[in-house]
Amino acid sequence: MMVFTSSFASTSLHGKEVLWLASIFSGIILCVIVYASTAILSSLFFKGYGKLNSVEKNEWNNRGFSTVHALFVSFASFYLLILSDLFNVKSHDDVVITRSSTTSDTVLGISIGYFLTDLAMILWNFPALGGLEYVLHHGLSIGSIALSLISGQVQIYILMVLFSESTTPFVNLRWYLDLAGLKSSKLYIWNGVALFFGWLVARIFLFMFLFYHIGTHLNEVKEYFLFGVYTLIMVPSVLAVLNICWFWKIAKGLVKTLTKAKHC
């Protein structure tokens, strides 16, 4: 705990605070811009958009910035975790869980901005855009990302969890196709298959690896991040349970879709 406190106190907070606030604000503005752009482009290129009611249009536009955030954060997480040397064990002398960079801070800040915006819309339109499970998911995400951002610790695990957002575009496409009456189309079927395997990899297997990594680095986590060690264990555990529940629904939906396709 002393190591965490001293390292955090010695950091130049003024410059970091400006970066954090700018990133969060940028994430919110990005959501607003994409929301408005989705409405404009959809009205121009999708004839069915004008026939939607206000609730459906709101969710249509909401899923637009949800998709953009998912693409951004999944690519950014993949770059930071795999392509860059930020978390490469051989590239630095310090402990991997203490590593962060301006780029990773920016990514986390933008993601907080997204989750704040989406959570505000969920609460304002409750329960049209999602039930209590979405409120829980977003609340835990905001809290854990903010704690990691401010402390500069365990960003490797936060980025692993954020990479799981790579499944979101498939979820949104499924909703769009369903609303458009294309549940019997080949695109809907193939999207369902991609969602199933994508979810299995990004939200089941990846979380198993995350818990394995935490377990093998638990002593380091306790030494450098004692303040948030319980949060680090609790939040991914809750998200993992949610992921398993949603995966069960996805699997049942896929079986139902494939069964119907065989009989057509």
C-alpha cells in the first residue's frame, strides 16, 4: 500500500488530470456526434428508418455509437496488449501490472466517456435500452476503469476486459437485422455464428486467461495495488457471470435460428 501511495503522490497530477478529463470529455462528444450522424445517415440510406417509432430510433442511434466505441476500444486494446511493447515482459524492468502510458490513459478515458454517456441514456430511457444488468455492467466498468486510470495500476487487466467489447458489433448487427425483419436471412445466421464463437473467445476464454494471469501475479497485485485488489477480483467475477448468462442466451438463440433454417 505504501508503494502505491508514494508512487501515486510523486506523479505530476496536473498534466495527467487534464489528459483524463480531456479524454473523458472526448468520449462523450464522440458519442453525441456518432448518435447524431447515425440518425442523419440512416434517414438518408435506410428507407425503413423513417418508419421506426421514437423508441426504436433512439435505440438504433444508441447502438451506432456503441458499435463505434466497441471497434475503437477493441483495436486499441489489441494494439496495446499485443502489438506494442508496453506490457512485454522483456521490454521493461518494472512489474507488468504497474505499467501505463499516455496512449493507454487516453483509451481508458475515452471508454469512461462512452460508458457514462450510455449509462445516462439507459437510466433516462429505463428500461427501454436495457435492464438492471446493463446498469450493473456499466457501473462496474466505470468504477474499475476510473480506479485503474487514476492509480496507473493493472491497466493490462482493464484492457483485456475492454477487448471483450469486440463482440458488441455482432450484437448490434443482430438487433438491426431483427428490427429490419431479416431474421431468416443468411447474414443473420452467419452473424449469429460469429457472435457465438466471438463471445466464446473474447468473453469466456479471455476471462479464464485473465483470472489465470491474476492468479500467477497475485503477489505483485497485493504489493502494488492493495487498495484495489478486491475490486480487481470482484468486478471481473461479476462481469464473467453476466457474460456466461448472456452466452447461454446467445447459444439458445443460435440453436433456435439454425433449427428454423434447416426446416426452411
